[in-house]
Amino acid sequence: MDEILLTLVVPSDTARQIVDLLLEHPELVQGFGSCEIAGHGSAVRLVAPAELVSGHAPRVQIQTVGQAAQLRELLDILRRSYPRANIFYWMVPALEAGRIG
């Protein structure tokens, strides 16, 4: 079965709710990692005054590996639950995934 890497880039102020939603769906997301990042560039919507001044926006990046159908279902849940959340995402093939130890 081919696995996919899903990356979500979420505004910091909504990251906790998104993490909670992922934890509510263990049938779709077995586990994930998250880290704080800064969003830069013309595709990043700067909203808060501090973002406009600094030129970047605080974000949380969340990554998980899973089956394409399950991850698409997760994206549909996110779209319905947070239609204006300003979440950027991408999916790419995971050449290999596993656990060491």
C-alpha cells in the first residue's frame, strides 16, 4: 500500500483546535508531528498587525503519513469544521515509512 505524507501549515492561534481534531480521529491519523514555523512569501496571508510589520506569520506545521483515502477524508473534515481557518496543505508520496527500534 502506497503511503502519503500530508503536511498542514496552520495559523498558530488555531493549531490547538486542529491538533485536537486530529486526536479525535485515530482511525484516520495514527500519529503526527508538529513544530512552530514562520510563514513567508506572497502566498501567506498576513492578518494581524504584528504579521504585517514583521513580514511573516507564526504557523504550526503538522505532518502525518497515511493512506491517501484516509488523508483526503481528514481534509474533508477539516474543510467542514474550519472553513475559514487559513490552512495550507500538500500531499506527496512517502517513498518509505517505518519505525526503527
